[in-house]
Amino acid sequence: MPTDRRDTIAGGFTETASEYDGAVRFNLEGAQRLVLSIPPGHYDDVLDVGCGSGWATQAVIDRFHPARVTGVDPSDGMLDQFRAKRGEIAGVEVSLVQAGVEDMPVEPGAFDLVICSMAYHWFQHRWDAAAAMARAMRPGAIIAILCSGKGGEQAYRDVIADVEPINYQWLGAFDGNLRGVSEMEGYLVGAGLEPVDIWMERRVRYSTVDAYMERMRVVAGHIIGDPAAPEVAGWLSRVEARMRERSGPRGWTYEFNKLYAIAKKPS
Ligand SMILES: C[S@@+](CC[C@H](N)C(=O)[O-])C[C@H]1O[C@@H](n2cnc3c(N)ncnc32)[C@H](O)[C@@H]1O
């Protein structure tokens, strides 16, 4: 399976890894809510796919106290951020593996719980990704996925559709990344899993242009390009100007959707 695009995405996350925890603090709370939605149980062996700097792993450890966690991520920079926190994680064996969901070297049927927080929308092959995660699960195991949901970020999409030259790559990235409930159901059922609960959370966030642009730079730097390059810098400043024009009394206000899914591997 071609991994060039995967490596470009992972390289983007490596570039901004040291800023991730600061700029995308909301993902920590999302990971915590995802983990709170997992059915109560005993989960000794946990796999965190697209583990990044380890937020979802930490939430699982806090709630379920597993014996072993394997974190998989193709970004060495994100894994370095995770490694730096490992000293704070006591009583759990944490193994970190640099790989993608496409080629993760994990034992089939070895995990009681698979989590995947804010990474699924970056996977290039969603059906294969669901199948790979399902293979790693024991019969009766649970999978919990959180990703960006369809229909969100319209305010920003409207801005970039209005700034020239039109950035088709950026506009297309939203359509390529964002998925809905029925699509998620299809991925899970296609992988032989039984959906337990799938839901979309629609939120409105009151932010600032600066904070929003910082978040975009940190999670989607590989799409934006080098902000030091004059043509990228010029485009970004036109985008920011348009966002400021469209900001209201509560700053830059935008809607976004989060898609959550819990499913079970039949016993
Ligand atoms: C937004 S971060 C989420 C990190 C963490 N799970 C969290 O909740 O904060 C997305 C992560 O997905 C990883 N990723 C991108 N493509 C991937 C792939 N094909 N397989 C596994 N992980 C991938 C990125 O390297 C990045 O660390």
C-alpha cells in the first residue's frame, strides 16, 4: 500500500510536534470524553493507533489502569513528545512503535481495547484501517474512535473559497477528511465489528483568528506549506484578514463536528 502521503502527513506532525500539546489542548478533552464513553470493563492490553503525544493513552490509563499499552504512530516527533512523558506513567508497560495503521507490526487478536483519537480522519484508506484495527482485537474487545466529523469548519471553508488564488488542495482536504455517522458505521461493519454507539457532536467555539490559525498550522502544516515562503505567507495574510472581517463580537466563531464511535468484536 503506498505510504507517501502518510509520510507527508506524519512529517507535518513531526514539524510541529513540540507545539501540539499547547495548540490543540481541546484534543485532550476529546480523548477524555472518548475514554469515558467506553463500556466499563477490564482492559489489560490496549492499542492506541495514531497515539501522537499520548493524550488518549493517558486517559485510558487514568480510567482503566491497563497492564500494557502499545502506541503506534508514524511521526517520530510525536512519539518523542510521548516518550518525554513516559516517566510520569507508573505501573504500566508502554511500548511505542513508529508505524502507521497500514503497517503496524502488532500481533493479531492481542488487544482488549483499541483506541484511535483524532487520527482516523488522516488515514488514507479508511476501510483497510478499520480492518487492521479489528484484526488486532481479541474476540469481545472494544474499539473507540474519535475523529473530525462531516459538516464542520464551514466558516473557514467559506473564507478559503473566497481568497485567491483558490487553494483547491486545502478545500479538498476537508471533503477528503470529514466523515459522517453512516460512513463510520460502514467502516466498522465492513471490518466485522458490531457498532455499539456512534454519534456526532456539533459544537460552536468562540476563538480568535490567531488561535485558530495556530491550531491549523499545528495539525495541518503539511497542507498549508511553508509559512516562510512568500506566496504562502501572502495567502495566509489574506485569509487572516478575511477572517478578521468576518469575526464578530465574540471573535472568530466557528462550528465543528466530532464523530465518536464505539464498537465491539463479536465474541
Ligand atoms: C491530531 S494527532 C492525534 C494524536 C493523539 N491521538 C491525540 O488524541 O492527541 C493525529 C496523529 O495521527 C498520526 N497519523 C497520521 N497518519 C497516520 C496513519 N496512517 N497511521 C497512524 N497514525 C497516523 C499523526 O502522526 C498524529 O500523531
